Amino acid sequence: RSFSKKNGRAKRQYPPIYSTFPTAKMGQMTLYDAHANASLDGTNLGWDLDDVDAIFSSPQFHNLKYSQSVTLFDRGGAASKADGSGAGVGTPALIVTPHRSGCVVGGCFWVLKRVRDDSEIVVAPTYHHSREKHLDPYELLKFGSAADVLITRPGGPAGALGKLYRPPSSSSGKKQRVVLHPPLVARAEGELIDSIMSALRRGGNVLIPVDASGRVLELVLVLSRFWEKQRLGSAYNLCWVGPMTYNTIEYARSQLEWMAAPLGEQFDSQRGHPYALKSVTIFSSLPPLHNLLTTSKNPTCVLASGATLDNGPSRDLLLKWVDNPDNLILLTDYTHCTLRSIPSSAEDATPDNDAEDDDDVISSASRSDFTTAGQLLLKWCVGKSTGVEMGDVVNVDVLVPHRAPLAGAELKEFLKEEERVNSLKRREEE
């Protein structure tokens, strides 16, 4: 690190960072969203929005297009500019090229070609082989099939969910049937819509926890098209809520060149923008959504930020809707059903002493290691594996912050730090 004399903030020295343009913009939205959700809970993540902006605006951050190569040079030399306009210094060592991997807009796998002997390494941590509504399939077979080394990870889920896709072992040697079969994209969409409509028709609401700017773009496009085709707007509400929803959709509308070809053709033929989302009501916070639910009275499907159900609008809606058996919680991405990573400030939080029911306060010793979404998925998997339907009542622990006013030494320290920050700002303005 190096420190700025102007405002005392630490300036980090970053190595060269390469990504596609949508990865950079949507990554920024994801970090903004995570910071907003954590800040509302009073959680200190150890970084702020200035740190995020510093990374993505750093001259070391380079945006590449698909199939655009950048040459890296031996240690001691400088890399050529990402746009190919600058000449490198030293001996060329590695040629790095991104190619489309699907899954999220701008998602890519990387081909690393060593100049000395033309050997190739393909790094493909995440990819999707099927064509989706907003993305074309991966190009791994086209550009990665002749690689000398392929670095990837096993496809599909692991843990309790992964076991449902594998035949159970049998001591008798008889072949056992798998519980779940990997669904095709079309069948998965059909099952998603059937589950949603079943809940809405019985008068319940549907909560779909989503990420800030990744897979949510596929979900919102699928549901928006279905709502428009079936003309459901007058009977059921379709909403999307999160701190960065407006920013995410604006960036998505400007990135059609990175998406599936039919979306660009629709826009070019003046048939309207595919992400106009006429059937979707977008909110940046919960109060306006609550107003809609109060005045409309229609059953509502909500895509809510906070895919883990541990924070954000999804967590707040879960607590509000969980008591109604007609409501549905629909998990669409198992990658967020993971172990918790709780900052120290959250671990040290003290429950409110005025809590009405001490039984509702979960101590750190009995707290689950998994996110709320992970706990729900695990219970669902247990029910599937045993052939017993998941119960109407399940016990999960949800991280709910309890705030108390500062007092004594903590208040003095807070006011002292606030005065220091304000003093730095005044000095900077002068």
C-alpha cells in the first residue's frame, strides 16, 4: 500500500486485472448491492464504495472483448495495452484471450497460450452449454478442445443436492434409480413457471431470492415474457426489488451486443427493447413495494436482492411472509446455499435486551454454519432423499440485526472519528 497525503486513505497497488466490460460493470453493481444490504444491517464489511471505485477505475483494470488477445511479457517487462495499441517491453511470454462461457452476461473462459512453445491452458471455472433467453451457449468446444491443459471444476451441485443426481449405493448390487435428473433449459423454465403460478392461484405470494446483476437477468426476462404473453398483469404483480435494480437494468439495456443474437435482432427491427420489462415493477427499496402490496391486494411474485436470504430485501420479505402456508420461497441458484462468512462485527453483535421472546434469539453456539437459503435447501434435499415430503413448518435461523444506541466510550469514539472525517473533508475542499 501507499498512502495519500491528501486525505490519509490507503491507496492499494493492484496487479493488472483483465475482464470483459459487462463483468466489470455488473461486478461493480454486485459489490454496491452487497455493501448497501450490509450497511442497512450495520455490518462493516471492511471495505467501502470508494474502495470499489478505486479498483474498477484503476489504470491496471483492462476491459477486453471476446476473442481479443493481450500479450503479457516476462517479469521485468510491461504488458501491452489491452486494446493492442501499445507495444510491450521485454520478451513476449503469454497471450491471454477471453471467449464466451455463458451463464452470465460477459462471462468468459480464458485461453492462456505460452509463446515459447505454443502450449495452451484453458481456465474455465464456470460455463453453460445451453442457449438461454438472454445468452448464447459457451464456445468451449470451439476454442478449448485442443488445449494441453484444462482447468475447470466438476459440473453440477455438490453436497446433499448433488447426491440426488447420483444413483444411491446398494449393498445388493442392484441398480438404484436417481432421485433427480438434470433438467433441460426448457423443462426447467416450465417447472419454474408452474411452481410460481400454483402459488399465485391459491392466493399466495412468491419470493425468489436473486443476485444483484447475474442470473437475475435471465429470470426477469423469462418471467416478463410469460407475464406479457399470458396478460397476467391485471391479476398478479411481478416485481423486482433491490438497491441497484435501476442501475442494473440500465446497464443491461446497453449490453445487447454481449447477449443472445435474437435480442439484438429484436431491437434492430424496432420491435421494442427486450429489456423494456413492461410487466415488471421495479423498486430500489421495500417501502414502495409494501405500498403496492397494500393497495393492490393481488398475489405478487417478487425477485428480491439477497440470494442467501441472510440480508437485503429477500431476508425482510422472508420474515414478513413466512407465516403464511400459501406463500412460496423459490430457490433458483444453489451456489448461494453455502457456508456463512460472517464479519467480526456481526459475530460480536449483542441481541436487544428488550426482546419480547428470548427463545427467538439464537446464540452463536447454536447458529447454523449455512446461509438461510442453504438451510432450506438442505431440508428440502433430506425430504427428497428419504421420500418424505418437506414439512409445512421447518426451523431455520435467520440473521436479524438488533440495534442499540451508542453510549459511553463507544459514543465518544464514534463522535471523535466522525469529527476527524469531517475535518479531512473540509481540508480537502479548501
